[in-house]
Amino acid sequence: MWAGGARAVVLDGLSRVLMVRQSHEGKDIWMVPGGAIEEGENAAEAAVREVKEETGLDVTIKSLLWHAEEVSEKRGQRFVNFFLAEPAGGALALGRDPERDIDGQALMEARFMTREEIRALETVYPEYLKDELWDVLAKCEDKWDSFKIRRVFL
């Protein structure tokens, strides 16, 4: 059975990307906001909800950038849709994961980052946010209807 997730690449007016830092098993991981698709919502709705929960920002989804799939014996079958989004309100602030208690929060930081700042990070998930993302954004700079499929088999 497939488990679904959604993430949002949120751009500000300065070509910076919204990133969140999470701590897992003593390791910091930077990623774009996102999480699981809940029952009764589609992937785009999940991305909007997750951005609000993790960063306090309201966003508008513009297009689908990637559909990533993972098939592994260890984690099963999973997919994540990556959407391009723009801020539509709210105020940037570190949110929290409602499924975790206050002492078990993984979210540590939320901020907009430049390409150079993201490239300098030790751990980015997925790794292609360091380079490939910027190529995709350059191609769709003036059009919001780009679509790219990325299949990942681990």
C-alpha cells in the first residue's frame, strides 16, 4: 500500500526558498516544509496545511514540480509530491508538529534561504534541492505550469 506525502517549495520575492530544520536522532536535516497526506485531503491541500503548521505562512500552490516515489523493503512504498508555492499571508514563525508532544518536537528552525546558503548546508533532503531545484525554477521562472516527474527506487 502506498503512503503519500506532500512538500512545498515556497519562494519569496528575493528568489529564496523556505526551508525548515528538523532534528532526527541527533542529526539536523534541512528540507522544504511538508509531511503526510491526511485522510480526506489531496496532496496540494496537505502541502498548504503542512506549510501553515510548520512555518505559520499561508501559501498558494502554483504547480507540481516533482512526483517522487520510493519502493524499499525497509520503508515500503511511499510517494511525495513537491509543489511550487508562493506566500499568501501569515507571518513566518517556527510551528510545531501536532502529532508530537511539546518535548518531542523535531522542528528547530524555519527561514528563507538563498541557493548559496542551501548549497552550504551539510544535510539537505532530498539532496537534489541543492542543485536540480534551481535548474527547474529557472525553466519555469515566467510560467507556473511546469511539470516534472522524478522516480526514485531505493
